[in-house]
Amino acid sequence: SQQGEEDPQALSIQEGENATMNCSYKTSINNLQWYRQNSGRGLVHLILIRSNEREKHSGRLRVTLDTSKKSSSLLITASRAADTASYFCATGTQGGSEKLVFGKGTKLTVNP
Amino acid sequence: GAGVSQSPSNKVTEKGKDVELRCDPISGHTALYWYRQSLGQGLEFLIYFQGNSAPDKSGLPSDRFSAERTGGSVSTLTIQRTQQEDSAVYLCASSLWGASNQPQHFGDGTRLSIL
């Protein structure tokens, strides 16, 4: 069943602009991860945020988590053409499940 | 290389044939996952192996799908009597151990096309 839902489905911006992608989920989570997928490739882990954290940074990436709203956002600052990819959130649900549930992703295009 | 390796990268076969997809996880990773990704869609969980424990097969869509993991390392996903709706990219991932707080490391997938 679908847990995370990313929004928007597609986003097109110019190089240098910031890109914001959102993820909403339904059930309580232990943590949330963001992944990137370049065309024709596998997913690459970007960042993990735990349910007791509100914000996390990694380079040009900033992730926020609002457990009261069951939502997370991924911000990419000063975007580059190389950031063009699909971005997925994945949730680890409470209850001890070892599985991640992935959303359908946001397709980001950064135009040079 | 040190990453997750999948083979073949592409497979085209006729409806009704059996196919085997292979995944070589990162050495030392005890957890291995198989996913299916249809065009433009997210990842659909298929099966999960953790060490020597019985696999979690809850995501397999039908009894035509099976998987094994020999010696806690290489895994093979088998689809019998393939159907056109089986066309998709099949992704394998491994992690150090099986927990949702572990990053998963993905291979580049096998793109399966059923004619």
C-alpha cells in the first residue's frame, strides 16, 4: 500500500533556483528517508531523518519533518543541472517493520 | 566494484517463458530486498531476506514469482510463465542489516520486457 505521497509529481526550475518537494504519509513512522534516482539508474540514499528530529541538513539539502502533519519536505538550494532526477521519500513505520514504503516520486528538471 | 550488481541489465522475452534475475549485494550486507518499478511509478516491495531468517514474501504478486538467496549472499528472482504485465524494472537493494533506519543501496536494475 502507498504510504508516502510526493508533491508535486513534476517540477521544472532554472539552475540556481531552489527546489522544494513534499512528502505526506498516513501512519506513524520511526523515520523517513529521501532517495534520488537518475534516469535508468538505481536509487541513491540522500538523507534520513528520525521521528524525533525536525530538521536535518546535508550539503545543499535540507529536510524537515512535521510528525503532527505527517509530512516532510526536501529542499535543494542553488540547484544544478546535475540535480535533474526523480526524488522519492520512503517511510519506516512504527511496529518494528524492517521494510521501507516508497512514494511515487517527484520528477525534478533543472534547466541550464 | 563495491556496489550492488544486477544482471542482466536488460531482458526481453516472450510471454510464457521463465526468467531469472540475479542480484549480487554489497559484501557483508545481511539484508536484501527486491522491488518492482513500473514506468514512472514508485517502488513496489516484493520480497525481503535477512540473514538466515525465513524471507518476507508478503509483496510477491502471484505464485509465479519466487526468490532465493544462497549462502546469505547472491539472490535470484524467478518469474515463471511471464505475462505482459510483468514488464517493469526489477531493482535489488541491500543494507547492512534489516531495519527501516538503515540506508538501502540499490543496483541499477534489470529492465524486463515481455513481448
